[in-house]
Amino acid sequence: MKTAQVQYSGRLNVERGEHPKELYAHQNEAIKALNKINQAPFEGLLVLPTGGGKTLTAVHWLLRNFINNKKKVLWIAHRHELLDQALETVILSAYSSLLSNVSGFRYRIISGHPKHGRPVHIEPSDDIIIASKDSLNSGLDHLLNNWVRYLPELLLVVDEAHHATAKTYRKLINTVKDEMKTRGHENGFKMLGLTATPFRTDESEKGLLKLVFPGDIIYSEHLRNLINKGILAEPIFENLETKIAINKKLTARDIKTIEDFDRLPKEIAEKIAKSQERNGIIVNHYIKNREKYKPLLIFALDIVHAIALNKLFQDKGVKSDYVVSSVKDANTGTTVSAKDNSEKIKKFRNGELEVLINVEMLTEGTDLPNVQTVFLTRPTASTILMTQMIGRALRGQKAGGTEKAYVVSFIDEWEDKINWVNPEKLHFEDNAEFIEKDIPSNNRTARLISIEMIEEFARIMDESIDTTGIETLEFLKRVPIGIYRFSILEPAQESEAFEPIARNYEVLLYDDTEEAYDNFVNDLEIIFQGIGLKDREILTDAELEYLLQTAKEIYFPNCQTLLGYRDEDVENILRFYAQKQAKPEFLAFSERRKCDLSIVARHIYDNSLGGKAKSDYIDSLWNEQKSFWQVLFSYNKLYFRKQLDIETLKIEGLYPNAVVSIPTVIPDTVPIETLTLYEIKERDINEYKKIKKAVFSKYTDARGFISCAISGFKSQMRRDFQIDHIKPMSEGGLTMVENLQVLSRKAHQQKTRVENIKR
């Protein structure tokens, strides 16, 4: 019989000696916490921010406590890149200092990727299986019958555990647990979730995560602590708009291919790579900031781009070179060898090169402690790749790196809207649990809102587009009161590995849409009762269309007139609920009233500010650290000035259809309960939602039915009811839970009619 060697499985021999990487104090503390909880069955989370060493910590611990004691490990994730990273860490950690009782062990890696194995290949002798959750779900019988049934004890590791609330994850976990229970080994099941983002979602999904990991957080470390300790550098994100227009019209398939494969169409890639103007901008930006940025690591688009940039740098007298993965040199036609690459990397590490340009190489694994700055000169739709690229600059001083690190993005003007990953947004989102303690949450919310609003500002700046309708609205009406933020694991149909991709979505809520969305989101469970999803996470096109039309009919009947309403926003919330059976997280922009440009314009107008006085006043607002102006306008002062000019023109009467409102000032000393619910919503959306939730809870029974306080009418749908004061405010009633009741819409109309007659 002929045989062939494969890389997806084999025996890993233990190397004699100490592990070459010494763990940091927080990693050792994490291992102590894991050792303590390992004395009994557990299902909990290890929480470390990006760059904190989650994978290495987990691998250290499981090798010593499981593989070393001849116990089995199943490691699951949703992307093959994460599986490769886990296996690489296992291979590089197989030293006798961790594995004193065994001379070697068997591994197997499984996914839909061509270079990985399949569930059918699983053998009882496998010691550690590293696999994608979708592949295991499609071959569950092989996992159970060939492996789990023989195990008295098993450690299940879930990478990127915040995704484990999805139904496919829960199905896999529960099936493995049930199999061990059936075999009488329920006390042998242990589960460790790894994440940087344990509670990125709202209370409802926190509840789901707690169901999956009932042991909660075993150990966590804050991003800010690792920065303060010098293990991670302080990231400073900078954007530079190239003004290069990518005006080739892309088809829907083109955009989907870009987002699924993270690969640009050839003609666009060539245009970007060969653009002398764009490459000049990149090189000149470095030259202007040379002392601040060096040493510099550049992520280039392709080999052509790397060579072009390298020549420009060298022409400017900068010592630079490039490294690429297994391709031929475009100039000489010779293959760039691994040895050539390693020599160049060594020179960069030793300071002989000031700039190193790389293509598909230095995202992980290579030790480059001296990087001060990374230039992101290629757009990417891959959150994994972006995280890896950012991570190359985040080595702190304790780890041989720097105190601060610069991440500079070069942004082109794309005609089509593509879900490019925003590095700053990704970094803060991936560490949401920690970042909230470091910066005001409203600042973070304003940043997310600005990313969506910046398109509106750009349209207003474009004189070829008529945006009068938007401009005539009160400015504060155009500022969202909050944002729904959520992530969906989506199947990549065009992908060679058919693996899901995590995509982030934001839905902006305005005054006009807040109540409709609030009712819609709270009624999702009822809306889905007619759809037999069961274990499915993906809605069919017909199901999605049916649910969309139902939602529009019940909750958004006048959607054409609602500011910011989009069908795709409702569809995305429906798709999220189908996958998670949870409500999306709502981030309130409670300080929204501080972003009312009409107040600024009124001050300038009433005080006749002009010339230098006006300029100085505007500059003072723009540069005030506690204000939201720079964040809201995405640090583009020109957009800020343009909007301010529009608000001033409204006051001067040059917008005849504009509504000019003079804001009412409510003294801080006024108790909040003396305000109407609407006024509370205007000033503190979080307090408004808290009151609303408490009132509805008071009138909701254990089965989820809401009762009208007057008629006794019952319904499970919140949209059938309104909140009303028991003692009217006109008679001294206060906006307190004790003085608020829930009425059906019909009862509310009748009560209002009677009160009007009495008056």
C-alpha cells in the first residue's frame, strides 16, 4: 500500500529543556487561578486583552495539566487561522519543563480548509484535536464514536469564546457534554473559554454567555493594567486620507469576494500598488515624521507594491528592504528564499534597516520588539489579520518594545461601501470590557456614531449633491440618541473553507426611531414564533423577507419618513436574533445634548462674534478635551466648520424651511422626576430606558404577558402598550416608577380624552 505524509496530524516529540518563553506575572497568576479551579469540573472564562497572551497561557496550562497526565484536549474555534495559531503555539511549547511524564503526543487539526483534516480521520489515539466548530458539527458522529466515547475526562477549549453564544457552538458543546454524561463521565467534562471580550453585548447576551460558561470569569486582566505595566504599548491611531479615488464600480459579487477572501480584484490591486501619487504620500508622510515613527514596519498590498515602496524609500536615503512569502522577485525572477527573508528581518531587528516592508509575512510568530510604528497601506476586511497587524506594534517596554506605538492607516476613497476593518474601532471593541474603565463610554459611543455619520457630513460637503432636506433639520435631530451594536458570524459562501466570518454591525437610533426600535427589539421572541428555526442560525431569504415585512407593518409603518431608517438595519437585527436568540446591545449617547451645534451658532450670532474672536471661540471648542466635537466629526475640522456655518445661516433666515429652535435650559438643580419621560430621554437616555424597563417589568407576569392597568387587556407585545402617569403631571404627579403605569393604546386614548374633557 502506498502512503503519503500529511501535516494535519502526527506525533509531536517532546524536546528536552526549559520552554524558551518566560511567562509574565499576569500569565502566571492566570495559571494559578486555573490550577485552583481544576480541582473539580468547571466551565469558565480566561479573559486577557489582545496581546495579553491568551493562547500561550492556555497552552502552557493544558500541556502541563492534561497532555502531561495523558488526558485529552479538544480545542475549537471558528476560523482556520485561529486553529493554525493554536497548533503553532502547541508545537513551540512542547518542552520537558511542561511535559515531564510523556515523551510525545498525537495531534490532529480539522477544518474545512484544504490543508486540514476531516472529522472522519479522528482516531482514539489522538491526544489533542484542534478543530473548527462547523467541521465538528458536520461530523459529530465521528467525534463522538471515534473519540469522546472513550474519554473519562476531557478539556474543551473554546477560542474567541464570546462567539460561543451562537446556537452552533451551544449545540456542539452540549452534545459533547451529553455524550460524556451518557457514558457516566459527566464529572470529567471541563471547559475553558478564551476571550478578550467577555461582555461586549447587552444584558440579555451576558445571560446567554453565563449559560454557556456558568463558572463565569476564572481570571481576567485589564488592557490598561498591561499598558501601565509596560507589557503592552499605548496605541496611538492615526488616519491619513490619500484622496485616491477607487472609482471602478464593483458588482455585489465583487464586494462579497473582497469581504470573504480579503482579496482585491487584480486591476484595483494594480492601480493601488502602482499609484505613484499614493506611494509618494506614504513615503513622504514617513519622512516628515521620521524621528517619531522609526523603526517602521509596513504592511503592503502585494509584491509589486512592496518593490515600488522600497525603491521610493531608498531614493529618499532611507535604509529599507522588503520580505515576502514564497514568491518570485519581480525584478530578477528568482525566488525569495526563507533564508533571504530571515536575513532581512535580522537586519531590521538589529537596527541596520530603518523600514521593513512585508507582504503576507509578519502578522504573527516573528519576534520584532523594536517596532515603533506600523503603516497599514493595504485595506483589509479580515478582523483577524487587522488584529495581528496592530499587534506587531503593541510590544511594551517590559517586553522589549516601546512605551507608545503608532498605527497609521492610509485610507482611499472607495465608491462602493465595503466593510473594511477600522483598526481603532476593532482595538477598542475587542477590549470593550476593559476600555470602558479607561475612557468615558459616551466617548466610545460617539466614536462609533461618527463612523456612520461621517458619510452624511461628506455628502453635505459635496456641492454636486442636494442635501438641503438634511440641512434644514434641527442639528440635534440628526445626532443619534444611541446605537445598537452587534456581531454576526456569517457563512462565507465564496470561501474555499466555507468558514464563518465575524462581521460587526451598527444601527443608529434617532428621536424618530427610538420607540419603534425599542418595541421591535423587545418583541423579537414573539415575532420569531412563526418561524421554526430550532437549531438553525441562518434565515432563508423567504423567512427574512417575511420577518422584514412583518416588522415594517407593525413597527415601522411610516418608515419612508423616519430619519435614518434602513431595511438592512432591521434585517441585520433579525439575522442577529436568529443566531443568538438575544437582543442586540444598545449603547446610549447620554451626553448627546452637548453636541447641539445650534447652541454654538446662537452664541456666535447673539454675541456678534466675527474675525479672530469667532475663530478663537471655535478653536477653543474644537480643542477642548472634554468635548465630543472632534470625535463626532471624526477629527475633521472642515466638516465641523461647514455644519456650524449652516446652523448660523439658519438663524439668519437663509434656510426658509428650517426649524430654528432656541434650546430650553433646564437648571441642574431640577429633580429628574419633575421632567416628562420625553425630557428625561433627551437628557439621559440610560435613565429613560431604566425607568421604562422597570415599569414594564411591574406589569409583566411570569409568562411574559403585559397587562393594561385599566382594562386588564393582555399581550406579550410591547408595541401594544404605552407608559402613562397615574397622577398626571399637571396635578403634581412625578415621573417615578411608583407613579407610572402601563396602558393599552386604546385605554390610553380613552383616558386622555376624559382628562381633556375635565380640563
